[in-house]
Amino acid sequence: MTSIPLSSSGAFARPLPPKAGVGLKPQHYSEVLEDGGDATTPKKLPGWVEIHPQNYFADGGPALRWLTAVAEKYPISFHSTGISLGSAEGPDMAEVDRLKRLIDRVEPAMVSDHLSWNQTGNHNFPDLLPLPYDEPTLDHFVRAVERVQTRLGRTMLVENPSRYLAFSGDTMSEVEFLTQICQRTGCGLLFDINNVLVSATNLGTDPAEVIDAIDPALVGEIHLAGHATEDHGDFIMAIDDHGSAVADATWALYERFIARSGPKPTLIEWDTDVPDYSVLAGEMAKAETVLLQHTGSHVAAA
Amino acid sequence: MSPLHDAQAAMARAIIEGPSHVPADLFEGSGKRVMMAFASHANTVSHARLVALEETFPHARELLGEERFNQLSRTFLDSGQGSDASLGDIGGAFASWLDDQEAGDALPVAQFEWNWLESYRAAEAPALTMQDLGQLDEERLLATVLELHPAARRCTANASLTDILKLPNTDQVMLVRPDAEIRILALEETQSRTFSMLEEKSRSVSNLFAGLSELMDETQILPAIIALVGAGAVVKRNRDHVETI
């Protein structure tokens, strides 16, 4: 099994620590750039931060200045949503070039995108759409990751998706598909544990089986988020909306994985109805508790 | 066409035209489950685009009222406009499209808001200052080539916009970002004409004077240039510039 390379570009000057981080929102810039409070009112600061690089695609201006200031204080992970790695037409290389310019400027510790697609023909969907898990799609996706990594001059992480449906032509499991991608391209896995639960709820599978089947050596980063559920009478549909606290069942799956893997950089993702920073800090503290429980019992792979 | 391409084209059609367009054998599960899954994807796409428009045009939305803004946004999206744009760029297509709609007083406000975002994202550049110009002798001053700062924008204004911006009534406003933040100024007609000439192309000071002398009284030229330079709307172009008249 291939371990994730730390870097092929030297840009991992400050790797992501195996601590809790937060998805950075503009309304929290000031709070993460301030000191950590005082002895009586300590403030939980993130161990690292993640941003969506598409929000900072600009030639200049205040947003880039904020990002630069944050990058001076924290290791940063770039979580892209726009490359469309799985498009039948191939990845959006113009988007990759924009990403490369920002990478050159900020030198993030990690760069990731999704096992999904969002562009076809003249359509650019702001969503992460599913791919069939079969050999031709695997070959196609591997070529896309290789192409993007070559253009970026570094390895990346690919995130497991949340799925609402399984393709009738699927010939392999998601774990098998992701593992093959990592082994054939040298990329790593951004393991979203909420997505595991969402997919399992929607597809009627056992999330613990996925948690236990993932090779920890492939995992460069973990995502934790909340999701919504809709009761449709004869089935429950889980919606990956990132709009609430991490569910208890997700915490249990996270602890199960960390017990096996040891501490990993863990992100609290909250993208809709974003709460006060203190709420995110509380979620980070919960993740830190899990990470601390398993520190020292494993060789940290971060 | 590969099977993957066919599948993605079918899924795109289902998101745009409705889940009844999903091929029956593409997914596992009941028809109801497939319908609900595609309804969820379609909702995610639509919601993200609507939120992007709301966040790009907060003042136009307030002026139009939520219901009218929502109606215009949905008409824009349902007509397929902006479907190839990212969320960060969809507002540009919307502002252009509004030109042909009955947006009333909100049209200049929306176009201002898009220009504001363009200015916010524009490249950094050291703005020319009066101090820079004051250090030049006459010959070098006249040969200095000027162009607009990358963040400089000009918009048509109306009473609604000047109310929002708390500016005196004016027909034109200018956005500049010589430093950290965007500044917004009312433009007088002579300043607006000067802006136009620099928007058209880079010009030496002597060429700018010559051009402006055909448009305004000579006593108005220097104050107009000084106003733009003082606001931070102008940069000095490098000497490799070859001027064409």
C-alpha cells in the first residue's frame, strides 16, 4: 500500500498538524487572527485552517490580503470545488491554472478536490455530482488526477463523495475505487466521515464497514460536518448540507477510525447557516479530545 | 461519446429539465428514490446560484423587494443564462441581462454592485500621485503615459444609488482602490470625459491634454486630471508604451 507523499514541490513547509482545524469564513477572519484570549477566557484557536480557493480567485484586493495574513499564522489547506475531476470532457484546466496561481502565492500544506464532476458541455453546476464506480471511469479519473497533479507540480487529496444513489453499473465498492486512485496516482485521500454516513443512509449500507476498510496511510485529512435528513415515508434521505453540528453517529465513526489510524488533521466544516466562532471552537474541542485520546498509541501519519 | 459522457449528459438534463429525464436503468433504487435524489441535486444547484446572486446584489435586491428580485433571478436562471459561469462570476451575466429587463431604478444599482465586485478583485498597482507628477520637469511630465488603475470603474448613477452611497446627486460615480479599501466618488462631467479617454487607451499627458481640449474648456482640463490622479484612479505606464493616435 502506498503512503501519501508529503509533497513533491517543497510547498509543505508547514504540514497540516494532526489537530483540529476549521473551514475559514470571512466573518471569522478577525477571531482567528487574534490571540487566544487570556487565562480566564481562553479562546480555542484552530490548529490549521481550510479555505475554498475559488473564493480567492482574484488578481488582488482585500480577500487576498486576508488570506495572506491567515497563511502567515496557520498552515492552510486548499479545498477546491471547481476542477471537475470526473468530467467526461476532462478536468477544467483553466480552473487548475487559477488554482496553481493561488498555490504559488500562498503555498498551502494540502490541496484537494472531490471524487465527482460538475461540468459538462456548457453547464457548470455548483454541486458535486456522482460518478459510476467501474473500470472505464476509474481509468478516466486516474488520468484526470495525473494531469492535474502534473500541472500543479504536487500531489493532491481526493475526497470521498456523499452519494444519494448508486449507479446500476457499479462494479466495485467506493473504497476499492478510491484506493485504486490513490495507488495509481500517488494522491491521498481526504476522508469525509460525514459523507460516509450520508452515503450509507441513502444507499442502505453499513458505514462502519467503510470506516474499517479505508487504509489510514492514504488519509491526509479528515472532514467532519453536519447533515440534514428528510423523511420520505418509505426511506430517509440524508442531505450533505454542512449546516449543523456534527451528528453523534458521525462522531462515533470518527472515533472508530482515529482509534485505528492515530491522530489525523481533522476539519470542522460548516458552510451554511454558519454559527458564531465559539460554536465552531466547541466542535474543534470535541475533535481534539478524540485526537488526544489516541495520541502516542500510533505512529502519527500526518 | 463515451458511456460516461452519455451518463453525465443525461444527469445534466435531469437537473435542468426535471428528474423524469433520468434514464430508467442508470441508477439502482425505486423511481421515487431517484426522483428525490435528483430533486436534491437540482435544489442544490438552484439554491447555490440564487444565493450567489443575492450576495452579489444586496442593495438591488432591497430596492426591488425580495419577491421581484427572486422572480428576476429565477427568470434569469430558467432561461439558461449564466449556466456556464462559476458562482463567483454569475453576477456579471446577471447584471448584463438586467439591461433588457424592467428593473427600473435598480438597474444602475445592480450594475454598480457588479462593478464594485470587479474593483474589489482587481490587481494591485501603485496609483500615481500628485507628488509623483510634481517631481517631473515639463518635458518628462508631458511624455508621461497614463492609464486607468486596474481597480478603477465608472458607473451610471441615479438617485437610488447616490442615496445608498450617501453621495450628492450625480450622473456618474467612480470606484477606486489605490490602497486597501474601495473608495467611491461622484464624478463631474469633465472628470467622466477624462476617465473615458483613459478607458479607451493609455495616453501621454500631452496627448490627453490635446484630446480633452476638443471636449472641454482648457481651464477645466488640469482640474479634471488632478481629480482622477488625486483619487487614485490613474497609474503611470512603463516607457515601453508605443502611443498610437
